[in-house]
Amino acid sequence: MDAAVIVAGAGPAGLMLAGELRLTGIDVIVVERLVEPTGESRGLGFTARTMEVFDQRGLLSRLGEIEISNVGHFGGLPMDFGVLDGAHFGGKGVPQAHTEAMLAEWATELGADIRRGHVLVGLADDGDGVEVDVNGPDGPHRLRASYLVGCDGGRSTVRKTAGFDFPGTAATLEMFIADVKDCDIRPRWAGETKPNGMVMAGPLGDGVTRIVVCERDRPPRRRTEPPAFAEVAAGWQRLTGEDISGGTPLWASAFGDACRQVTEYRRGRILLAGDAAHIHLPAGGQGMNTSIQDVVNLGWKLAADVQGWAPPGLLDSYHAERHPVGVRLLMNTQAQGLLFLSGDDVQPLRDVMTELIRYAEVSRHLVGMVSGLEIHYPMDTGEHPLLGFRMPHQELVGDTGKTSSTELLRPARGVLIDFADNAELRRTAAGWGDRVDVITAAPHAIGPDSIFVTTDAVLVRPDGHVAWAAPGGGGLSAALHRWFGSPRVAPGGEK
């Protein structure tokens, strides 16, 4: 084996997966066709859930100052993301290129082997491993690994070559996106509908403006090169009457509203994540965020399989948990596209949605959907309200001083937090000490309505989701077996 895992693609998903695997000691090779990053940044920030994911791995500080914002939209209709609570704001003003550079640095520091200018041209799953054919700077060669993960984008070579089914709808229109310097136009961050399309514009600083152009009567083209800026500027002028041709383009790209999702995220020893598994209209900036969350769900499960302690069905739970998330992603981006990109015939629907968003319950529902905060995974261990949801950030005080539930997840291991100083629980978990850290600590500075007032203990998976909680979560031993396999030594028993 050249590595335990080969990852195709060094975008945010592939780099995040490489880091997740290296945290657990898994050898990983990342093959990336580009010799250098493009420097393009379609994404300009993070949803609240991605902020949490980065925080639990200690990555937020690497990104420098991040502007926190409670401003968002659903299909161009403004929403206040503060309807949840102040801890769940998203971050803005961080270019995707900056995020990729940070993740590449982190993964490399952890020991990931990132090979740029290496093009995956073939693959074969023989049941015991995966053979990968690569054209590199020194010529063609073959690599072998236990698993291959395709994080190679919407036109994924891994997906096509491995024969994954990718049903959905083809693009019906084409949109342009560009960053333009010295382009003197007024901001339109929430978008502005026009008789024949839609435009967006927002200042990025240093005289740079991000623009998006959508003309409904221009069919999509199959492009092999980015559009010329003259084409982008002409579209802008047709829709707005404004001439931006004198600006200096930093980069330009085209995309469509195709909507597709693979029917399975795993086929034998080949798995897909991010845009390789689902493509959609980039409404609300959800693409990069969902991709990162895909691989955080996958990383620890893949590591468990490679290390030999994964319980039956653990790796398959990646598809079971993330495919439904992808379904809802496609659903909400399609709905936003109808609101955003349709003509005047949809204005009555926009008016109705504007009224509905004024209701707090509706607003919370939509915010939870586009931020990722609604996501929870089915657990069969009881009815505690935390089960399946991501562990909320909670400051803790224990014998070793102050910490937090977020800091405890930095090593990407399971964590049992014992709030009630229950020696029996600690004895039960002792057999899994090589996979699960056991911490006795009390919640710090909680209000009377906090869920932690009535919670005695929680078992948190390496991805941050709660797998068991007491009271009401059933037997701890069953949950440990379900998510962390057989114990290294016999459990101490539990009541």
C-alpha cells in the first residue's frame, strides 16, 4: 500500500478530509490535477455550522479576524440569522482561497502528502484495495490504497470512472461570477431581479467588487475555458444599462443551475464527498460548507475501518447520515433558485414568502436549513433532546481546570463527559480508552433553562454529534459498541 487512503482533489473538502485522517494517524495521499491553486474564491465565508466545525479542530484562529454576521437571505429575501441565538452567527469576508491555503497548511503540518500536478486517469477496486492510475510531473504511475475518496468536484473523474449513478436535472441557464477592480457600481448583496434576469454586486474591499450576472434567455454552454470579461460585462449592461467594461477583472467563471446527487455515497472501497456527490445552484453559499461537513462525518469512520475497530455498519452510516442532508440541500437551493432567478410571474410567491419570513417559527426553520444547524442524525439510544444533534459549545470546569466541550474535540476522538461524577459510567467506558476520552467536569455558568441542568453525561462522537446522553439515552455500553466497536478490555459494567 502506498497509503491507507488516497484523496482525489485538494479543494476544501479534500484538504479537510486529509487533516481529519491525519489527526487519527492514517496515512493519506492527496492527488490534485492543478499545479497551483487558482486563487479564485467563489465562497466568501462560512455558515454557523462550519464555524463550529473549524472551532472544534482549533482552526478558526488560523483564519485571522473573521467578521461575524447575522445577515442572510433565502432566495434573495432578507433574513435575520440572529433568530436562533448569538452563538450561531456565520462568518463573512474570508475568501475561499484563504480557507484552502489554511487547510493545506494544517493538513501538511499533520503529515498529509499533497501532490499537485497529479491527474487521476484511472481506478480499479479489486475488493481488497483500490488501484489508482496517475499522470504526474514525472510521468504515469500507479498508486494503491485501502480506500479512495473522490473530492474532485462537480465534474468528478472518480465518480464518472467508478460508475456512480448521478441522477437529477441538467442546467437550464448560465450565470457569470467575477471579481472586478475599479468597478463603480452600487451594492446589490441580496440580488436584484430584472425583467430578463438577476444581478448581484458587493464590495470586497481594496476597490474590488464581486458581481453575479444571470440572463434567463441565454442557454447554458459547455465551456472548457472561463468566459471572457467582455462577455460578463456585456451581460451586465444588457440587464442594468451600466457599463463596467472599463473595470479590471481579477477572475471570471461561469456556472449553471444543474441539480444532481449520487444515489450512493459509497461503492465498495470508493467513496464520494462534496461536489463530487452533489451539485446545485450555489444559493446561500452552502456548497463549500456542506462539503466540509461531509468529510468531517466521513473522516473518523474511515479511520476506524482502516484501524480495524469499526463496528459493523459504521462506514455505511456515512451515506445513511449525509445523503439525506444532500437531499435537503438540493431541495432548498432549487427553491431559492425559483425565488431568485424567475421572472415577474413568481412575484406573488416572493410576496407570500416575505410575509411568512416575518413569523419567527418560519424564519428559524429556514435559517436552520441554510445554516446547517438543523442537522441531526438518527440515534437508537433513547429520547434525550441532545441525541443526534451537534454538541453545543459549553464551558466546563474540572479537576484539571477550565476547558470546553469544543476544545475536547480537538484530537478527533470520542469524548464521554461525566457531569455527575458517576464512577460507574467511567468504569463502563474504561475499555474504550484507546478511542474515547473520559472527562469529569461540571458545566460552567449555565442558566436555569440550560439543557445541561438536567443532563448527567454525554457521549460525543469525533465529529461532534451526541451519540448518547443521560438520563434518557439508554445503556452507555450499547452506545459505545454501536459507535466505537468492541472494547479493548471488558467493560466494568453499568447499572
